[in-house]
Amino acid sequence: MTDASQTGLSTQASLDKLVSLMALETLEETLFRGQSQDLGFPQLYGGQVLGQSLAAASFTVPQDRQPHSQHGYFLRPGDPHRPVVYQVDKVRDGGNFTTRRVTAIQKGRPIFFCSASFQTPETNPLAHHSPMPEVPAPETLLDSGKAQHSRFPGHPIEFIYLSRSSAHQAPAHQYLWFRLAGKLPEDPALHRHLLSYVSDFNLLTTGLLPHRVDYKDPKLQIASLDHALWLHQDTRLDEWLLYTTDSPWTGGARGLARGQIYNRQGQLIASTAQEGLMRLHDTPIR
């Protein structure tokens, strides 16, 4: 990632390009194709198949039903230079809930599959959520000039890092603000798909913090194995959101990370969990 001040002022074009990734091409009633993007990782960014899979499933569900959970497994590294085909299985259409299974395919082989559940919105007096940590507002951090403000080159997502655990500090944790710079359409479904997309950023790498290992370390082999997302309520992705993550355990060449995403009003809008491969070799592997 680079310092945000070095990326220039033209962000809307990169945001529009990201939005176009969620606009899948319909091949058949339950078959879709999505384009890919290269973020400079050794393989296709996992958040892309997360967001596009949720979009594919949503296209087969009545519009009055909203996704509330997504659970997926990464099977093979994806190719960022090839499109991805999504095959949707209509598992169940119930009175209040709808379930879909989605398989992402490249070169004739599945690289990812997930289940997604949708619900007709309901109101209920049984409601609570974990409170948002007390942290400085993103504008305060930017005005102070002391915040670590960064984004991927040519990409609209930007981060402000607030707090990170130090070496051997337990539990491993970090707080960060993030948003998609620019203006997004007034389409709640698009924001849900983009939330799935961005939920993969900065999550698994939380488990590296106590060990002082950078995710770019040439001796590190790191990859997502599975990913879970629970959507509690709608939000906008072009407004600042707080992502709090922690890693309660790493071992056996794997790591576990959990996350909570809050809006500016302090409401918990999504929760995440992910397990991934974390293998540190004695010599560089790439």
C-alpha cells in the first residue's frame, strides 16, 4: 500500500471500476460471469469472489429478501487475469428465509464455494449489540497529520490505522477506519456486495502482529482458507466505517481472526471470522 497523499485526486474512476466488478454478466438463469482485478497479490484477491458470489446469489433471490450471512471456503488460488464463472444452486426458498449455494469456477475447476442465507426484514424487541470502542473520528486523525493513512495504488479503498498490538501482546488486535473514496450509487444491494468484498482486507493479517511478521515477508506463505460474514444492517461503503479485529489463536500453520464493523453512529453493522494458512518458511518462497 502507499501513502494516500501520493495517489492523486482522481478516485471516482477507480471506484466505478470496482462497482463494475459487481455487475455480473448473466449467462443462464443461475449462471453468471464476473471480471477480475489484479491487486498485486500472488493470487486473486479473496474479497473479489466473496463479493461477486454474494451478488450472484442475490440475483436469484426476490428483492425483498436481504442477505444476513455468508460462509465460504477457498479451494484453489484464483487467477486475477481471468474472469470467474459463478454457478448458483437454489437450495431452499422458505417462508422467511432463502438459501443459496454458489460455486466460483476458473479453468473448469472450483476455486471457491459458499452458502448465503437471505431473510425478509423483520422487527423484534430482542435486540442488542456490542458497543463500538471509543476512538478518534477519522477527520480528527487526518487533521492531526499523525495517522497512518494509506490505500492500494489505483484502488478506491483507503485505511486509517488507529491501534495495533505490539510484539507478543495478547490478544492480537487492531482498529482501523476504512471507506471507498468517491460516490457510490443509491443501491443498498450494491453496498452489501461491496461490504462482503472489503471484509477480507486486514482481517487475517491481524494474527501476524504479535510476531512482527509483515504480510509481504518473502518467507511467509499466507492465504485465506475460509471466511464468514454476518450482515446485521445496511450501511454505506463510501462513508467511514470502523473495523475492529482480533486474533485469539495462531498455530499449526493456521491462524484465526475475528472482526466487527461499526458505522459512524456506533451501530454494529457486520461481524466476520476467518481462518487462514500462516506458514513461515526458513528461506524465501517467492
